Amino acid sequence: MTKFTNEVAAIHERLQQVFEPTPLQFNQYLSDRFGARIWLKREDLSPVRSYKIRGAYAFIIEIAEKDPAQKLFVCASAGNHAQGFAHACRQFRKKGVIFMPVTTPQQKIMKTTSFGVPHVEIRLVGDSFDEANKAALDFCRAEGGVMVPPFDDPRIIRGQATVAKEILDQLPEGETIDRVVLPVGGGGLASGVTHYLEDRLTGEGTHVPQFSFVEPDRAPSLLESLKAGRVVTLKDMDTFVDGAAVAKIGRHCFNRLKKYDASQVVLAPTNGLCGTMIEMLNVEGVVLEPAGALTI
């Protein structure tokens, strides 16, 4: 076991005190359709319907244990990160302030509030994530808070890597993994899962799977960065896939993912995502957001 896999195991042990592992489910419909044995890691069944809760908990756990006197945590998000952050603040009884763009749908505001009540306050600032993020950073500096980033931090990456630990723990005996298909926005999940699986399986002398990375075709931050050999900021992008529409992949994340080839990135078109969301609802009864439909 490497230092990284040991750290992930320790985080996972703490997370199990808060919520049960999400299931790894064999999907007969997709397997029959594509002639493969396809398994789905059901992160939509986490308490906040996203893996983002893992990274938020991992970050706040570490800060809270190192500095118990730290009372204020801050984040900027209009979606899943905000909900995971709110859930963690309530669990640890820490004051949380979330900055969201004024364009955030009321349903997301209400849901985030319900996860964090009474410890979380939501502030609506600016028309975009960048404006909300700047306001959050300014507030942090003025009030002595700790900024909890959505993806670009080693603690966040270790938290998201617990997904990979559960995959190996839950995979039935005799099954091997040939390929892992990962969604990419800021890159936290992809960084953590690839790191954990490569470290763990190489150390055990077993088969290491191939990786495919899926991005929205109008927000290809990883693809463009791999082509350029450096982190690239997209000049224009579409925000339909709001959970993965990121103009610039995280630097920590890219340092981990830059060894992969641009040919391993698949771009998913909006019409294909919409069709997949409808298909999975009608056939499987699974409700997916656009980012959740990327890999399927």
C-alpha cells in the first residue's frame, strides 16, 4: 500500500461514519446493448446525489482536526459542491458561507439550505461562478475563513478517490476491470480514481485498467490542456452540463492527468446527453443530471 492509498483508506473509514458506501451495480441493459459487462458506481445515491460530498468531508475533517478553533468555512458553488459542503458543515457544526451566482435556480438554493441548516448561510453574488468565487475569496480574507475548493486541492482529490476504493471493495470475486470511464469537469474525481487504482493494483501485481475521460463537447478543458501540454483556460464554453462545465481544469488535477493521451478523452454532445438522460429514466428509472449522464 502506498502513502496515497493509505490516506484514502483512512478518509474512507471516517466517511463510513457519516454515510454508507454507494453501490456498484451491474447494469444488464447497458451490458446487453454494448456487448460488455458494464457496472455503474451509483454516486447519485449518496446523501447529496453526488460524489462531491466525499471531497468536502475530506477537506473539512483535516482542517477541523488540525485546528479545532477554526469556526468559519467558505465555498463558491452553484451545485453539487455546495450541497456536499453544506452537509459537512452541519455534521461538524461549523459555520459555512456559500457564495452562489444570482442566476442559481431556486431549487438548488433550497436544497443546499436544507442540507446545511442551521449552520450554513447562502449569499447570492454576481452573474457567474467567477464573480461568486471572487466574492468568496474576498470574504475569506476579511473574515479569517477557510476556502473549500470544489476540486483543485490534494485533500479534495483524496476524498474523491474513495470512490475507487469502494469499487475494488465491491467488485465480485473473479471480475476484472478492463476500462474505467470517468467524467471530467475540474478533474478532482478523475485524478483521485486514476491515482488510487494505479497505485493499489500495481502494488498488488494485478491488471491495471485503461482509462477513458468524458467531457462536454463545449467545455473540453482537459482535452485542450492535454493538447497544449499545459493548463488552458477556455475562452468560450457552454454551461448546460453545469456539473462539469469548467473553463480551466485544476492545476493539481492536471499534474496528475497530464500523462494521459488526448485520444483517451471523449467529448459528449448535448443532444446525446439529453437522449441518455431520457433513456435511463424510461428504461432504468434512474434520474440523472447532465454531468451524471456523461460517462454513459
